[in-house]
Amino acid sequence: MDTESRLEQTIRDMVDDRRGILAADESLPTIAKRFKPIGVESTEENRRAWRSLLLTTPGLGEYISGVILFEETLGQTADDGTPLPEAAWSQGIVPGIKVDKGTGPLSGAPGDLVTRGLDGLGERLKRYQEQGARFAKWREVYPVGRHNPTLLGREANAEVLARYAAVCQEAGIVPIVEPEVLMDGDHEIDRCAVVTEQVLHEVFHALHRHQVTFEHMILKPNMVLPGKACRRAGPEEVAEATLRVLRRAVPAAVPSINFLSGGQGAEEATANLNAINRLRGNAPWQLSISYGRALQQPALHAWLGRSENREAAQQALLKRARLNSLARRGEYDPSLEQAAD
Ligand code: 5MM
């Protein structure tokens, strides 16, 4: 298959009107942070057991079309010895890989960050492809402050995202482009809207300059939300602000927008997605999820690192995946939370 056909096939396998993407790509420090509250040590075997539990959840492929893995997971196996990327694909879930190497300060732009990992990316992609990865993900992070993100920060981050996406497409790997405007801080929802719009304009300008084909990528943005230390906004307010920004900044050629949850509670993230899909009108893209915490947290708390809780944890994951699938069509209602137990 040539490169373009590979990209098209991956988009076809990942994008439809009912499923979403599971983000299970926590780096070593992040997974340790997720395991700590449930008293689980972040050993290689515990990480394998957790991710194997997630990917072998019976029926998950009905609601999930792709999974973002961490490098280590690509080489790990399920309890029955099946390589984990293969276990995912046996349920129709396309395996992908987080390829960025985390953030550091951006010189010349105090308060802004930039993500590392471009050096040698082409070589790494070849290895990941051999291990079964068909798409990749890269996150740029934008803290919101009085002066942040700066123009330099927005330009530098967009350039890095575009260079990553171009390298991926050249290798036949679909890039998920993730610019995340953080929820940290006490800013109002309007400030998040302004920043997100500026960030997305810059990102799409850079993608265009670097000849990235919009039809062969997926955008993973934040929803437009107030800062965590500000008053909460209801789902309709979030949906209106999010759709307004996306309509202004995201080309119609992009097939799918898959939101990150970014620290929202699991039910809040589902309710917001539902409102977005109820208000979507004739929006040209699929509007779906690429949640990490909002899919995994209830399952983690059901698991607690004990093999006897495996089934309960899989049920908790399946419940969130199913309710988010309903929210994809604007058919979710909070009363379903109890009914689904
Ligand atoms: C923003 O984080 C991404 C989505 O997860 P949430 O829905 O929980 O916000 C997630 O894919 C993230 O990029 C990975 O967990 C990797 O994070 P680190 O910081 O470990 O690279």
C-alpha cells in the first residue's frame, strides 16, 4: 500500500460517528501520579497489567476506535501473550503512539513551554510502525497567564507541531495534533476562548506552511473552559464557546476533532461533549473524544491494583466509553449514570 492509501485507510478505521479514542499514553512520571492515589506502585509489570486490562475489555471496540499508547506498551503483551497492539486491533481499535518527549521552558518566552522530541523522529516512527503503530500523537502545552502564551510561544509551538505532523505523514502515520490550552489558573472562559482561537489559527497556518494534508490528520484540542480556580461553566456555555472557536479556526477538511479531557471530571467531560454535539448544527467535523483521565479514572478506582477487581474495572471503563458514545450523538442524559451501573 502506498503512503497516501495507508493514511486514508487509517483515517477510515479511526473516524466514524459513534466511537472515540482512548488516551493511555501516560509517560512514566504521569502514570506514577495516576497510580499513587490508589496505592499502586508504578512498576513495569503494574503498568503492563493496567494497560492489558484496558485493551482486553470485552466489547470496547464498539465505542473506541483508537488507542494512544506509551512507547513501553508497544512492546508489552496481554496476559495470554498477545502483543498489546495486536490485542487492541483484534477489537478493531487502531494502535497509535505518543512520540513527544515532554515539555521544557521556551527560551525567550518566560512562562511558555515547548515540547521536545523532533530529533530522530523519522527513525523512531519506522520502529513504532514495525511494532504496529498506525498513528502518532504530539502535545504542545499552553499555560494561560496575564502575558502567556506569548506570540513567540504560539509561533514556536505551532512550528513544532507542524514539523512533527509533516514527518508523520511522510512515513504514512496519521498525526494527532494536540495543542492543549491548560485549565490551570483563575481565568474566565472568555480568556480561554481568545487564547484557544489564537493558538489554533497559528497551528493551522504552520500545518499549511509545512504541507500537512488536513484530510489525513486528527485535531485533539481542549474544550473552551474557565480556569480551574474560576466559577464553573455549564455544558451549554462550554459548547457554545467551543463551537464558536472551532468554526473560526479549524478547516472543514479536518475529518475529526477529538477533545482531551484536561482535568474535567468524567461525568462533566461526557456532559460537555453531549452539549457540543447537540449544538453542532452543520459543523463539518466529527466531534469526539481522546480522553485519558475522563475514561480511565473510574476504572482505576475500581481496580486498585488487584486482579480480583479486573472485571469491575473493565465494566467501569466500558460504561464511560458507552456513555461518551451516546454523547457523540447528543443522546446522553445524566440520569443514565445510575442506570448504567
Ligand atoms: C492532556 O493529556 C492528554 C489527554 O488526557 P486527559 O484526557 O486526561 O487530559 C493525554 O493524552 C496526555 O497527553 C498523556 O496522558 C501523556 O501525558 P504526559 O504528560 O505524561 O506526556
